[in-house]
Amino acid sequence: MNSPGDDFAYITTYEGDEGIAGYLSSNRTGGKGSDDIYSFTYEKPRIVIILQGTASDKNTKDRLADVSVTLYDGKREIVARKRTDGSGTFEFVLDRDRQYTVLGQKEKYHGDSARVSTAGITMSDTLEVALLLEPIFEVGRTFELENIYYDFDKHNIRPDAAAVLDELVRTLRDNPTLRIELSSHTDSRGSDAYNMALSQRRAQSAVDYLVSRGIARERMVARGYGETRLVNGCGNGVPCSREDHQANRRTEVTVLEY
């Protein structure tokens, strides 16, 4: 906008995320008189944020085609839905300064999800996410429901745990012959009897939540195992880190019938 001529009376009528607009006066070459009024606009380059993802079998690592992929915003509202192509890939365009959850689902697989944030991104970028779907319909197979947490000494379902259980709800709805055991496990701290009772209450709360979402109670068994099935050596009296104890506090699903 600045020229070798006499440029003056610069004024903006708009300044925002989209750019700048306004007027200036100048006697630069090419005008209609001595001093002329010029309008100007400057559009900021559009920031494009792409989410590229893949969906694969968690065990074989083979890419999965025709996986239903749903993009949710931070309020769990659906933003968009797609299916993976023949190479198991998908793509979404994201907005700036948003929180997202992407969920992949396929018949005979337990869904997988991932959280994506565009907060603080100031230039065009491509984000990547890999969804790993685990086959679940082998009778006797057990898998962990990740990110199921309870407040200390509590058994009520927290909102973050409810979001994970909602994925199990969808799996049970999509596979009406599936029957499961939903089990809860504790670490070794506390008495054996107390941990057994607490884990049973937690497992029952999870089942009750699924029932409230429309899943028939007879399709599920709630089972608390307390500290009887530790995944590491952190038994009674053994000094362990917080992370090692956390590994034992888990919620699992076992396929009973399909």
C-alpha cells in the first residue's frame, strides 16, 4: 500500500481474523487527479487444518476398510461421519481452537477413539491419528476398557468414564447376540475384603449405566475381582510406584457368548 508518492490519511474500516480493509489518499502515478482516494483489502491466508487417520486391526496391524469413523466436538455433538477407504484411511477438515474426539467402529470389532486438539495452531497443518480396533467376538477373549477411572473410594460413573462406556453401548447395539462379563479390578492397597466389595460395586455401576442406555441387563454380568488378578507384582506389602498400582485398577470386558 505504501508507494513512492505522497501517501496519507490511512484509515482502517475493518481489522479482524479475516484480514484488514480501509482507505488511504495518494498522489501516486496512475490516479484520476492530484490526490485520489484508494480503497484496500488484505485477506489473511486461510488456515487449513487436516486430520488424516488410519484404522487398523490391533492384533494383525492390517488396515481395515469400511470402518465407520465419527468426528465429535468437545460437547460430544457429531460434526461429521465418514468410512475408511480401501486402504483404511480417512480425512477430516478441522476448525481452529477446538477439541475433537474421533471414533472408529466396525462390526465384530471393539471401537477405538482418540482425542484431537487444534488449540494454539496458528498456521496450516496436518494432524495424524491411528485407530486400532480389536476383534472382540472370540468367546473367552478379554480386553481392557481404557480410561475408565473412578474417584478415590467411589464407584459412581464419572463423565469421562461414561464417554468410554458409550462406545461399548454402540458395540452392544450393533451386535445384538453379544453377551459379556464386565469386571472391575483394584490394586492391593486396602484389605482384600474391602477391595472385593469396592470392585463389585464399580462393576455393577458400569452395568447399571449400560442398562440406562438401553442395553438389556441379561446380556451382561457384573463381576468384581478385587485384587485377585493383579497384572504385576504389586501385591500386599510390596512397594510400588503410583503407575504400577494404576495398572491394576482397571475395567475389563470378557466375551461370554456371540
